[in-house]
Amino acid sequence: MRAVADYSIEPGGDGGATLSFRGPMVVWGIGAMDRRLRDLDEKVAKVDLSQVESLDTVGAWTAWRVARDNDAEIVGASDEATKLIEAVKASEGKGEIRPGRGNLAERVPEAVGEMVSGWGEGSKGVIGFLGAVVVATGSVIRHPRRFRMKSLIRQIELVGVSSLGIIGLMSFLIGIVVAQQGAVQLQQFGAEIYTINLTGRLCLRELGVLMTAIMVAGRSGSAFAAQIGTMKLTEEIDAMRTIGVSPMEALVLPRILAAVLMMPLLGFYSSVVAIIGGAFIANFALDIPFMTFLTRIQEVVPIHDLWVSLVKAPVFGLIVALAGCYNGMQVKANAEEVGLRTTAAVVMAIFMVIVLDAFFAIFFTEVGWA
């Protein structure tokens, strides 16, 4: 077992005691003694280093700190120890640990500048990532055998099949809420029969695909970011590049294709379940028979509402997958970065989905599919 540093105190006169160090005053042997020194209450007049076997920077700083705090004299130090103590003493920093906070006129422009710069860097990164996706897609088209079909099927299972339960439950409850709240308002005008129109068009055209995209973003988009981010952190992606495997082809493309292919099916499934939920509550709250509600849906909901939903769905799936994979590939530093990027992927995907949904609403209104 290696020896550790220690000290003893010899009481003195009115001038104070003498603190004598002994043993190796080096970084690995000072820890326990340093804690006792910080709690020392006795006045020290001299710090004796004559019994010190070896001294490094940590030991020199410890001896000098005790002498400084007690206004004591260091005695018994060798020439090498004296030089080291003088060097430590000369390197004392008296500045603030944290820089002073600037005034408001400086901080606000600085924060705005950092934000704008961050947006610029982020936009540059997204464009570069999109370019890499396009290049990987072209490479797979030229060499179809390089595409990983098993990976695509696995992602289809995770994105689509595994999410049927939660999306179905959410859609059923949304249909109930829309029909019930719509009926309450329409009853004031004696027009509760139009609850069927409201539920059918709203769920098929907007809520079905929109809520599905939000659920997929929270469920699968976050999973994409966490999975790829963890692989980036553990250097598995670097290992793939080393052995000649493209991460874009092996990891990103299957996830993007799975989201694009499954979103129309999930969106349609969500709309149908939401309409069934509306028919369920209408059977009890409005005395509208279940089958009458479903039959009426076919009469009052135009077919172009279905096409609007099917057009939006793959675009939303693309946005969700790109947000998840992009943020996963941006993980660099530590495990905390994985959590931050996962959160960023969900926020980015939901924000972009809602913005695009607003643009789609305006566009389809302009082309006459209102």
C-alpha cells in the first residue's frame, strides 16, 4: 500500500503553531489530508516541509494555500520545492470565475445574433443532409441489390403495425370528442343532424392524418433520433463507414421509406376509427343509429376529402422521418446530446407538420377542394 501525506501540529507561543508536513505530497496522496486542512482552526505561524519526501504542483499549492490563509512562513523546503511553490504562487488567478454580465443593450443583440447564426448553421446542415439522402437514393436506384429490404420491413413493422393500437385508441376518442362537442353547439340551432357532416369531413380531411403525424413524430421520430444518435455516440456509424457501408443507405433510407409508405395507411386508418368513434357517441347522445351515421357519411363527405388526406400523409411522413434521422446524425459530444436531439426531433417534426398542414389547407382551398 502506498504511503500518503500527513501533517502534525506543534504548539508554539503567542506567534502560533508550526504545521509540519510529511510523506509524499503528490496528487494521489493528498486527498484525505486536504479535507482536514480546510477544517483546521488553529493559528499557524510556520509551515515546515523538511520531512516531505516528494512534491508536485498539487502539493506545492496545498502548502502555499495554508501559508497564505494563515499569513505563515514556509520553512524547510528544498530548492526544487521552493521553485515550485514560487511558480504556483505566481500563477494565482484573481479574476472572476464567471465573466460579468453585460448590459441589456449588449445582451439582446448578442442573443439575436447567436439565434440567427444558429438558424443559418441549422439550415446549412439540413440542406446538406437532404443532399446526402438524394445521393444515397440515386446510388440505391443504380444498385438495387444494395438496398436493405429486411431493414425496411422491420421499420414498417415498428412505424406502422406496432402503432396501430395507440393510434386507434387516440382516433376513437378524438371522434367521440368531435361528435359530442359538435352536437352540443349544433343543437342550439336545431341542426344536430349535421354532426355527421362535421365529424366526417373534419376527421377524414384534417384530424385523422394530422393527429397521426403528431403521434408518429412522438413515437417513431423520437426513436429514429435516439437510435441513430446512440450509434453515432458509440462510433458504430464510423465503424460502418470504415468497412464501406453507407449509413445513409443502411440506416436513414429504410426509416424514411417506412414512414412515407405507412403514413397514408395510418392516416386513413385513423380517420376511419375516428368516424366510428363519432358514430358510437351519436348512437347514445343524438339517437342516430350507428349504421345510419356510417351510411350518411358516404353521402355527405366528398371523395376529394380522402384524396386531400392521402396527398398530405406521405409528405408528413417524410418530414417526421427526416427530422428524426437528421437530429440523430447530429449527435456529437455525450449522452446528454442524445436526449436533446431526440427532443429537438419531435419539436421540429410537429412544428413543420402543422406549418405544412396550414399551407395545404390554403392550397386545396385555392384549387377548389374546399
